[in-house]
Amino acid sequence: MTRILGVDPGLTRCGVGVIDAGSARAVSFVDVTVLRSDADAPLEQRLLTIRDGLVTIIDACRPDVIAIERIFAQHNVRSVMGTAQVAGMALLVAAERGLTVALHTPSEVKAAVTGYGRADKKQVTAMVTAILKLDSPPKPADAADALALAICHAWRGGDLAHDGETEAQRAWRAAVKASRS
């Protein structure tokens, strides 16, 4: 069993989801939360708030790996800067704890969870709810996105047993491995 912590970085809302993953694509819900920082606080205090929350969750849940959303350029540079700062801080916390980190793009996460790389947030939330057999959808969307990141890593990027993979999934994993060498 591998414990995966997914981080959907955000300066105002940072989604953090934890799952356990086993063989044959089996995943189970452990925890989910959204860390929040006050938009009126100084940047360094906002980052510290998110960092402290991540450290608390990591120390409590003891993940084996952290999956973080890979930041990409958007039209709103101010928004992407805050997101990138939180992602960098999550990378630092993982390094301090000696944890393996994986970065996954939003389209990779959507494709892994819904089968469609351009799925909307509603579709991702519905699939996360179904996959993890949750009684109700995780809210806000940042929570569902964090769980989706963890699921994506379990199914596409993890060092887990790959029992039950389809031929396409094996080919995808082999292509990713080849691209890294």
C-alpha cells in the first residue's frame, strides 16, 4: 500500500487530499482539507500559514509520495505567481521530509480521472466522488482537485504494482519512463 498526498496549490485556497493506493488501481480515501490564507495578510504570512498546514498534514498522515499540480502559464500572471509560490513551498516541505515528489499537469490529471483531458471541474469532482466511493462530493473544487492529483499519481505516475493495467496504460508508462532517460 502506498500513501499519496495530492496538493492543488493556491495562495488563498490550497487543496490537500490523501489516499491509499494498492494494486489493480485500488484507491481509498484517507483525508481531504483545504488550507486557507487571509488575502489581506502579507505574502510571507500567507505562505507560512499554508506551509504550517502542509507540515501538520504530512506529519499526521505520513505519505510516501506527494503529487503536486504542475504550474503552467495562464493569462492572469498575478494568480499564477501565487500558485507557483505555494507549489515551490510544497516542494520544499517535501524535500525537508525526504519525500518523493511528482508533478502532474491539469490535463494529465483530468485524463487520468475522467478519461478526457479537458474535463471541467464538475466532471472531475463527480469522478473523484465515484472512484473513492464518497458519500458526498468533496468541496470546494480545490479539495476534489487535490484528491484527483493523488489518484492520477496512483494510476499513472506511481511506483506502485501495476496489476490490472490496460495495454494503453502500460504503453503510456513506458513512454513517460523513456522520456525521462
